[in-house]
Amino acid sequence: MNGTIKNYEVIAAIIILTREILISGLREFLAKTSVSIQVTSLAKLKTLLQMLSIAILLTGESGNKIINFQDYNAQTIGIILLWLSAALTLYTGYDYVVKGIDHAINEDKKDQ
């Protein structure tokens, strides 16, 4: 292991980073209109999985010595958690965008 995320794991990282940037922008935009979107339990679980996967992946070879079940070492478990969090990222991101668009449309109708 050379300490880098490679192959298809880059896609999971890009999904996570893109969602975080887009949703941060959406929240900022909606805050200007005094609209807030509540954080869901699923989004909190997503964040927990992200942090856990990052922590496990950062352990590197040391983590592989500590966490090593049959075919699953720390790196494998970290990558699995990374993909799970990427899947939740897509779902929660879509949910936030739909709620944001609904709020924007409702605000637009109120202004007319």
C-alpha cells in the first residue's frame, strides 16, 4: 500500500466532495431566504461512516496489523465504508436538492 486512494475509490471520493460543496452552496443560498433544511438522521449516519472510513484508511499498514479478519484488512474495510458513505451521499444529496428546490419554488410562488 502506497498511501493513496486509487482505482475506483477515487470516484467515491469525488462523489463525496462534490456533494459536500453543492449542499454547502445550497444551504448558503437558502439561508439568505431564511429557509433552513433540517439535517436528517441518515445524513448524520453518512457523516459517521465517512469519518470512520477516513480514520481507518489513515491507519495504513498499522491498521492492517490491528484489523485483519480473514480476507478483510483495515484498508478493505475502510474502502467498503467509503463506498457505503458515497452511496448515502448520493441519496442524501438528492434529498437535500429536492427539498431545496421545493423551498425555492414555494418562496417564488409567495412572491407573486
